Amino acid sequence: MFSALRVAAQKGNAEAQFILGCISYNGYGVDRNCAEAFKWVRLAADRGDAIAKKRLVEMDANGKK
């Protein structure tokens, strides 16, 4: 599942990018990695994902990048 999600994210799918960011941030099945999470959430936000934009602001405010 993660590999298909990563492929979709790498191809520019904003939803997949946001999900990967959440997985990285929370450490679901992977080591927690805030820098990786910020990268994916930022990419999703740049593609116009409204939830990702909100999460990006929260992560930035909390110093989680």
C-alpha cells in the first residue's frame, strides 16, 4: 500500500502527498519524520489541497518542520 501511495505522491497526487505527510508525521508504520512530513504536506498544499494548507500552517506554528 505504501509503495502505491508513494508512486501516486511522486506523480503529483495531492491527496497521496497529504496522506504520506500524515503517515510520516504520526509514524504510522514508519519512523516518525517531521521533515519528511512537512515536505509532503507542503507539496499537497502547493497543489491546492485546503486541508494540507491548514495542516501546514499548524505544523509551521508548532515548529514541526
